[in-house]
Amino acid sequence: MNSEFNSFNQNDHLDLSRGPSGSRSGPGLDLGNTVLVGTAATIPTLIAQLMTLPSPPPLLGCVLVEPVSDEQKHHPVLGSLADLPRLHGVLGFHAAIISLPGTMSSELRRARSMLRELSIAERIVPPLSELVACAPGGVVRAGSGEVDPIELIGRTPYGIDRRGVARTLGDRCVLITGAGGSIGSEIARIVATFSPRRLVLVERSENALFEIDRQIASRFPDVPRKAILHDVVDADQTLRLLVSLRPDVVFHAAAHKHVPLMEDHPSHAVTNNLFGTKSIADASLAVGADRFVLISSDKAVNPTSVMGATKRLAEKYIQALHRQSRADGASRTLFSMVRFGNVLGSACSVLPIWTRQIAEGGPVTVTDPRMTRYFMTIHEAATLVIQAGAMEPLSREVAGVYVLDMGEPVKILDLARRFVRAHGYVPQVHTPLGGPVESGDGPTMEVLITGARPGEKLHEQLAYAAEQLSPTNHPGVNAWKGELGDQFNLAAMIADLASVRTSADRDAVINAIRRHVPEMTRPDLGASGTLESKQIPDDTLAAA
């Protein structure tokens, strides 16, 4: 580390390019890889702390979250938070260390969001007040009572190969459906960092569309954009839109995703998840888009729910459309789909639900102590979707099927316990048969086992047993080697499901889905319609 960090003369701007003797780049010194993010008050203290490390990180300079006068600059200032995208493009740093007072939680959230959009690795030095208040072994919070999803998952998220992705997105027209949703909006924010020629935001919720359009305008004022209030299920209007816009890359994130709701509304799931996909995919093919990426789900694998089965129908449609278009010899569009599991922090996911439950005094609800799920953060999921969408397929004759590496599945009950502890409570698990009582000082929070809901599995899968997954040039993405069987009849599937998509007969719609997703099964439900809690042995709870 440069010894010049030891002194902080008020009017000095430190020259980080010089080693201790004043020579350029002292022996073994790798400069320009890390920036510090903070205030004029926190940066000097942070540098002093870093100087005590055996191997301090190589520093390029500092980014301030608030304006200061020249007299207050005790360190080399590169710019402000608003300058981050430009600075990253020019300087190419790949890591940031954040140090902010506990009173600046909104600035912390903004800084972390911008760093993640740029795929810059981040480390946070918690404010002293938070360290003093945090119980030993607790999860470090992301600011003002927020629990960091990365800490809950317990693994380091994957980043993005910006150079490779830039060739696909840079100076291109990129269209995103479902752009106001959790994944769609994060894709939009990340795509904006690649300077697309135009960013098209398609969303049927006016409030969601207004918000993501406002965010892009504020954070990326130089990126041309167009916000379109539209439902992709309208095939004729979708085609007219794409003919006028001529997108190069399409990310299809619009879908119905809530498992229990779709059990009661299967015709809506068929309409949105299958026919919405058909509409935007057909239009993308018609206008000659370079790439089309369907955002799928692990629930499409051996589905037990209407939602999962209709996502599987969408996958089959994309695979068949790609094969058919290649056989016709007139298509240049590369179709692909990306599967991943649950996303922490998305709308109506467990974290915001648990946060509300804790704020209301509890209980925190978990469906089944045996239930596991694959988890990743919103940012990591969106990052890897973009990464997969930019990949060259194993074969251009077959639609790419990409499966994200989500690590090991996590027990929902374990996640709930960690989440409760991170909020300063001792979790107390309650089931119809009771459960283990955890010891610890402090207030308690009930964790209530409610039973699985209709359509839910105990354990999800990311791939079928017959699917052979191969590594790609990115460790976070695997590719499936295979294709649809020759017996698959696309026209018959569409005709059959079109005949029931407006039906009020729930059983008729589900039976039609099953005819084309024969592997669809129903969970092992008890008489009450849920996985029976009375059959959960005590040792399961003790080990949960």
C-alpha cells in the first residue's frame, strides 16, 4: 500500500500512482483496482484502517456521496456517485469499499444499487453504532434495519463478463417485457450501463412502468429510452410495436409467477405465460431480432403447479419455434431461455413478507420445515440472465436452455431463523406438534409452520434428470445439451390450449395443460389440501 496514505494534509491531493519512494508503481504494487465510497469524514478513517492490514487492497481513489469543498478533500477524489458509470468505463476498477455513517442509509442503498448494476464487487464497513448494537454472530445489515440478502444466502454472488456482454448490448436496441417487475427492472438498470442505442421498457402496470422509467431517466440520462404501456398478450399490437421499434435483443420477463394464485386462475396462467410468450416471440422472429431470451423458472421442471406447467409450455413453444424457424432457413433470431429459482427481495417474496410480519409483531410464517429452495439475489439473477442471453449456443439449430448455478438449496426454516436473529429476536418455532425452543437473550419472535400451499413442492429442481448440463465460459451458467423430441406437435398444443384459455372450467384448463406437460404431477396433499404437518417427525424439526 502506498505510504502516502499515512498523511492527510488538508490541501494535499494524494498521488496514488507513486510508491513509498516516489517512484511509479512500487514493486508488486497493483494500483487502480479498488475505489473507496464514503464521505470526507469517513474516508480518512477508512484509509487509516486499511493501512493496518497485512495486504491492503490496491486503491485508485475515492468517490464521495455528498459534495465537499476543496478544503475538505483529504484524499484523491475521483467524483461523485453520479459519476460512477463514467468512472468505471474509463478506469475499469472492479471493487469498492463503502464506509458511511449510520444516518446515511438512503445513500448506502443508492451506492450499493449503482455498484451492483455495474457488477462492481462491494464490501461494506459497518458504522460503529451498528457494530456496537449488532449481536455476536448476527447478519450485518445493509442499512437502517435492512438485512443483506447476500449474507442470508451465505455465498458470494457471481458477477458479469462486461466485455463479452457489451458486444451483445452495446449500441443495440434492447426491449424488456415486464420491465416494471423485480427481475425486469433490474435487467433494465443493468442493460442501461452498457450504453444501448435505445432501451425499450414494456410493462402493463402503469405505476410500475412510471417508476422504472423515472429511475432510468434519473440514473442514466444519456441512454435513449421509450416506455410503453402494453400487454404482450395482445398479439396484433405487439407485432405492430416491434415492427416500429425493430429491437435487436428482447428479454421476456413478463409472466404470472405466484403459484397459489395460478392454481385458482389457470386460464390466466395459460393466457399470460404461454400466449404472452408466443406473441412476443413470434413478433421478435418476424422483425428479425438477433436474440430472444425467455426468463423461465425452476418450477417448470417436473411441475406440480399450474404456474410451473405453463412456464414449461412457454419453454416448449420457444424450443419448437426456434427449431421450426431454423428448418425454414429464413431466421437469424437466436432463441434461448434461462431457468433459476427463488429471488430474495423481489415483490411478494419471503423477505419483504417476513419484514412486514416482524414489524407487526409476528409471527413469521414458514410453510413446511422440510421445504428447501434455491435462492439468489435480484441483482445476481438479472446479471446471469443477461450473461446467458449473450452466450453463443452449443448449437445454433437448438434453442439455448441455460440453468443458473444457485449453489445448494436452502431450508426455508433455516433462512427464517437467520432472518429473525438478524433483527435482534430469538426465533421460537411452533408447529401443530410443537417444536424445539431456542435459547438466547433478548425478545422472542414466533416462527409459525402453516403447511404448504396448493401447487407447492417440498424441493425444487433446476433440470430434468435426462437433461445433460454442460459448463459454459461463465461459472454461474450451465447449458443443456438436447432438444425436443420428434413427437412434439406445436400446432396441436397451441390449438388445444387456445380452446380453453378463456374457459371458466378450471378442471378443463388443467387437463388441457396436462395433455401437453405429461410430467406434471400434483404434490402429496393431505385431506386439508396441504402437506400434512402431523406427519412431520420431531427429529425433522430438531434438524431443521
